[in-house]
Amino acid sequence: MRILCVADEECPALWDYYTPGRLADYDLILSCGDLKPEYLSFLVTMGRAPLLYVHGNHDANYAKTPPEGCENIDGHLVVWRGVRILGLGGVPRCRPGTHQYTEREMRRRIAALRRALKKAGGVDIVVAHAPPLGLDDLDDPAHRGFAAFTDLLERYRPQYFLHGHIHLRYAPLLPRERLCGGSRVINVSERFELTVPDRAVPPERKNELVWMTRRRREAGAETGGHSEAV
């Protein structure tokens, strides 16, 4: 399964200078936040794959103008083609604003997902905006990571932890990817292509997004091809 991961900055090659068919080979698109809703709507419209997203700290406008045709998985666990995907957007709180959390608040968010994670048997991909503390974050309060994410990696050992928030254009010496235990921690700033081994899924469920957590129907989200496991 080919996955397009995006965050932080709109990619000119995928928007301003888009060539028809450029998105045709992707099976899934994941957004780690801080992108214009119009950009995400464009990607899901021009591509042939669903787009799942979490919020960055600059995505307050999603409340009034959510990305059309996309799925908000922030605070949820979903399964797509057998791959378990956990969404945890937001950043450590450092000033007034939306999608910011204290360490205690983020730990509570993760704790609320334990039942779903146990039922699913774990998680394969974590989609976040902020990085884990001490892994690809910076020293200033606005760009530090969550210690709760470091603990999450140790406890659940996902194959991939995807994040944005740290623009590689501004921090060129930071690696895009590093290993933490058995997990690949990847900064997907602007865009990153990920290939995940295909899982055995019944043909009739191949294009079904399964929600392992209860949710409210999001404005702007598609209404077909969903089920909930509760």
C-alpha cells in the first residue's frame, strides 16, 4: 500500500503545478496538520484514495471550513485495509489557542483510547502533529514534543510514528527519519511517501474505513463506506 503523507507546507508539485495522474498511485493520504483545508480537499478530489487528517496548531479554521471529502481521525483509532491508524493531533500548550494540550491532557487523550487499542490488538501507524519529546523536536517551547508520545512508542511499538510541526526547511540539520525502539519516527513536513506491506482483507471490505472508536459525524466528511466497531 502506497501512502502519501503531508504536513506543514503545501507542496507546489501537488497543487500549484499539479499534473493530472500524479496522485493516481496512492492508496491512502495522511495529513499531519497545519495545511489549508482547500489543499486537502484538492488532494482527495484529484486522487483516488481517502484522506485522513489530524489538526495542527494552525488549523483553527477547520472548525468553520473543514476539508471537504476528508476524514478527521484526531482522537480516534481507525482501520484501513487492515492497517490500524491512530490520530493524535495538536501540540504542547505554550500560548492561548486551539489544538494545544498540556502533558496531562495528552496522556488523558491516549488513556481514553486504551480500550480501542486493546480491541484492535495495537496500532501500526500513529498520525500526530507534534513529535515525541527528544525526537526531532526543538528547544523552544513552541516546538517541543510530547513526553506522552515517547511513552506511547514504548508501550505500543507502532511500526510508524508520523508527525509534522518541525519544518525541515527551517531546521535542515534534523534528520527526516530516525528509529525509536522498533518504530520509525518520520517527519513528513511538506510530503513523504511511505510504502506499507499489504494486509489480508476480504475484497468486500477493501475500501471500508472501520472506526474502532465512537465519533460524531464530522461536517464535510463523506457518508459512505464506513463502519464502527464498538
